Amino acid sequence: MSNRGFFHFSALPMSTRMVYTMTLLVLGTGYLFAMLQVFFSHAGLDGNDKNISAQDIRIAYHGSESDTRLVAALKGPMAGMLPESERAVIFKWVDSGAKQEVFESDVKPIVQERCLACHDGSNPHIPLLTSFDEVSKVVARDTGATIPTLVRVSHIHLFGITFIFFIVSSIFTHAYMRPLWLKCVIIVLPFLTILTDIFSWYLTKWIPGFAWFIIASGALMGISFTAQWVISMWQMWFYTLPPDIEECGGVLPVLGRKSN
């Protein structure tokens, strides 16, 4: 059925609905892994790695008033890279003043065995840990994500997530929903939350209370993605349209499914 450019899923060929279905399955799986990545990157920065909290978000972007960058990393995303006993050695070294002689005798062997596979200078986006001087740089107070890092991640998210929601929302436009304004809100919401989420990173860098805006933006984005995904999949394969449908003020007759 069609009117003013609107085509419900039931009016689309079987091949088109299969393309939409597989696209949503892959993007839905990708979104789940993205949420896992957020969890593993931030959970534990406050010392509790069992859940992710507002304090974790504050530390990630604003920094920690008590921990150094090294300690924050070993409590958070890097916690699983070292046994607890070796992390305790590094924590004790930092707490005792991060002296070079203790580094050479106790910490350097751990760094060489556990850390240099990645922190050897081959990746310019992560700290270099090949010497005492380099390690000393991450023993300074944790000030959170740097502005260059935020800029780099921002442009990746702005382009990447926009394309994802362009695809998902384009599929969702074929869904029948009343009231129409609710459908429009669900479509517009993720694009707005992309902007509020990213700008909140920078605001949290200076004002830690804005971490709640990051959480709220991420939650609204997830709700919108889930709504579009579930409604699209349901209406593509299981939903029966009402006998009379209005879209943009027009009455649409019910047509049978078409396939090819």
C-alpha cells in the first residue's frame, strides 16, 4: 500500500524485507557489542568492576582526584591484563612515591612481561611504557580523556553512528505507528542524542556533573534503537495492519503482501 511516498513493510517485495531483516540483525548485534565495549572501557574506574556507574563516567572524562592515570587504568579497562598480585605491586609503588629504584627492581619486570606487547610505541594513541621516564608520565594525576583524544573519537562517532541510525531509521519509516508524532520523535531522538552525548564529553571534562547527561543520552539512544529495531522486525513479519490506515492525512487501503 502506498500514499504520498509511504510504503508499509507489507507492500515491499520479499527480497527487500530480507535485506532489511539481515541488516537489522547485524546492526543489532553490533550495537550489543558496542554496549559491551562501553562497559569494559569504563566499568571499574571507581574501584568496583562489577558495574558501571556515574562515577566511572566522571573519571573517564574528567579524571580522578585521588588516582593516577596508571592506577585508574589498572582498576578499569586494564584490570584483566595483570594478576591481582602484580597490580598490588604497582599500586604499592605508586603510593610509596613511584621511586626509580623500586621501579627497576619490582615494577619494570611486570611492565616488560605484561605491557610492552601493546605499549611499545607501535600505537601512537596509547602511552609508551618502555622506560622509567615514560612510565612516570602516567603516574601523574589522572585528568581524564585528553582533548585530542575526544576530538578523534568524536568525529568517528559522529560519522559512524549517524550512518547507523540513518539506515535503521530509513527502515523504520516503513512502519505503521499512531500517533504520527511519536514515530517522528523516535526517528529524531537518536540523532539529537548523538550530539548531546558527544558535547557532554567535553562539558564533563570541566564540570563532572555533566556525566549524567552522557548517561541520559546513551539511555535515550538505546531506547530509540531498540524501539525502531523491535517495531520494524515485528511489522515486517508478524503484524497485521488495521483495515483503514491514515498516513499524512490520507486513507490507505490494505493490500496483500507482495513477494518476489
